[in-house]
Amino acid sequence: MRQGILPHTYWANGLRIASEFEFPELQKADFEQFDLYVKRGVVPEKLDDCVYTSRYVQISPDGFLFNVQNTARYLVTNDNLIEIDEHPQSETAAVRIYALSTLFGVILHRRNLLALHASAVNVNGKAVLFSGNSGVGKSTLALGFLKKGYEVINDDISAIQFDADSVPFVYSGYQHLKLWPSSLELYEHSAESLTKLRNSLDKYSFPINRSQQREYPIKAIFMLEACDEEQPRMEMLTTFQKLELLRLNTFRPALVDKLGKRTEHFKLSSTIIGNVPVFKLFRPATMAPESFVDFVERKISQTA
């Protein structure tokens, strides 16, 4: 499908994207056909035939409307078009970051990919994913691996798909890490030369350079959790615990039900735990970040 000539073309999370907006966080790529178009448009205040309505979100069988006050109204239609109606005084970075997070997450859910709230690194050609609650240190851990010479595949959203043999793989995605100043300081980086995600948030975009878009078979998934213990540890999980943690750490998990994707999500999660080891990893709050990276690196090497 083509929709005229749009000036920017990208690839991320398995999607070939043509956009009227520039996205520095995405990897540029040239294609003849596209999976997703991002355009300016006049977005209505209400959708017809809504199956779900809240203050900020409206969902219909073929549409998803998202309203961010003083920023923009966004409309997803037929899983391949995002229209953005910017507020006159909107901040460009804020308009962009909501599209990259909530709206792209909706697209992935509706296309039946498992969108995990996770960072991912390349270890010997396979992806290791770090998931967990916001603030637990997923991006900081990815930065630690980057400092040790590993390639960072993804941050924030890791889109998981399956090959013909039901073996899960993850697509490379955004070309930046989202980091707080405290995380940057742990690795002696300054925020002065970096761009804020938006003016009202003291969080920064740390660029990652990648030469190509790829997909990687998944070696393991680690669910991070902070703890008050002195030493880090790894815990084996039951099947139910794995399923529950995958559910909780899906990107915007509440949207899965609202989009009518609960059954599909369960099938995707079940396929993952049948093919990939999933562990819980406890991170001591007082442990030096380099030491925790070393610990995780050893655990990865011990994983079949």
C-alpha cells in the first residue's frame, strides 16, 4: 500500500514506515512498500461505534483515538495509518514521543505481535531481553552492556514475532535509550549534549548507532526486580509465574483487553515460554552498576 510521497522512511520493530514527520529515534531505510503511514490530519473528537471510551482513549472496531491535552489528537485506522492533529502550541518532541510509545504499541498489539516493555541486547547473535516495572533499570542495564561493547537492539518496546517453527525472535527497534540523568552519571555521561524526551520531563534520549535493521532469535528473557538484599540472584519461575510476568510487562497491558487481544496475547505468551527460558533477576539497590552487568553477563553465559 502506498499513500503518496512522504518525505521520511524508516524501519523499526518489524514495520516499514513512511512518515510526514521526522523521527530521529528511528532507523532510516528505503522501501517501495510500507506497513505503516504517519501523516498530519484532522482527527475528530469522537469515534463512531465505540466499544471503549475513557477520558483520553476511544476504541472502535477499526480505529483508536488518543487525545493528549495541549499536545495532539492521534488516530490509528486499519492498523496501517496514524494521523496526528497537533495542538497549535504543542511541543514537537512531545508529539513525537507519544506516537513512538502509545500509538506504535497499539499498532503492534493490533497486528498480533507481542509488544514487551523491555530493553534488548545482542549476545553472540541472539537477543537477551530485560523487562520489568518502569524505573527498575532496564535501560540502565542496556547502557551498561553497550559500554562493554554489546549492541543494543531495542529499548522501551521490544516487538516479538515467530518464525515458521514457532521460534520467537525480536526485531531491532528504536535507535535510542531513554535515560534519567542519574543513570547517565553512573556511566560518566553528561546530559548536557543530549535531547530531552520532552521539556517537562528530565529524561534524555541517548542515541544508539546501528548499521542495519535485523531480527534476532531470543536467547532468554530476564524480569528485573529491585531488592534490599546485598547480593544479586536469579530465580527460576513456574509456568504460571512466567505467563503472569509476561502479561504484566507487556507494553500498555491494559490496552490488550480493550483492543480485544487477550486470547491472542495468551497464545503468544504461551509460545514464548515454551521456547525461551524466562527468569526473575533481583537487582540490589546498593550494587555498583558495573558489578551487576558482570553478574548478568555471567548468568547469560550459563543459559542454554
